[in-house]
Amino acid sequence: MDPQVDLTVEQRDRLVSAGEALFPQHATFPSFREADPTGEVLDAALVELRRDLPRIIELLDSAGDRGVDAWLADLRGENPSGFETLRVLLAGSYLSCRPVWRALNYPGRVDNPVADGEEVAWLTVDGEADGLLAAVRKRGPVYRPTPAQ
């Protein structure tokens, strides 16, 4: 894990428990914990949101001794923007896990190269080369030097 996003064991457990509460196992969908058993995807999400880490830690620490369901309900009512911060982190993490992709029948990135002649067809109008670009080329250069100050 990136040292910039280290959480205490308690904070991390609370975060994963919140993920479990928001994304329980359902039908063919894995639970939050099942989707990312090593926590690798959650770590990557935390790295991407490291600018929000102080706020995330503050939110995790605000749980106190409350159970996760009570804490999330209170957070949702009292601090909707804080709840949204956690929800976005956890939803993004969950939806980035390959087991969830499989449940959604999402293949991930699939190469879709340009077919032979496709680029030419796109740039021609009624068989005329540069048809779509003709009006742009006709205007001439649009660059103007910045005036001296």
C-alpha cells in the first residue's frame, strides 16, 4: 500500500465493514469483501483519492463505538457530503473488482481498432476527400500571436 494512504487496522476494518454494509452479497453479486479479498482494489482507490484521505480518516474515526449500520445511518442524515465521500470511494472500489465485472458480464477493456478504410470513410463526404475537414481548412490558420504586454 502507498505510505501516503496508510490507515490503522481499526480504520481499515471500519472501511471494509462499511463496504460490506453498502454492498452485501446478493444473488450472483459478491459482497464487498468477497469482491476484493486482498484489499488490493481498495488500496488503489485510496491512492486515487489520497487528496481526500484526511476527510476519510475523520469520517472513519467519527464512528466511535457505534455499529457500522448506525454510524452510516447517522452519517447519512447528519453529514450527507461525508457519507457521499465514503459511498463514492466504496462504490468505485467495488465496481472496479473483476468478480463484480463477471457478475455484470462486463468484459473490461476490449480492443476496438479502426477497420481498414474506416478512417477514410469518416473523413469523406459524398466521396470527396477531406469533406468534413474542408470547411476547417478553408478558414485558414486560427493561431494569432499573443500581443506583447
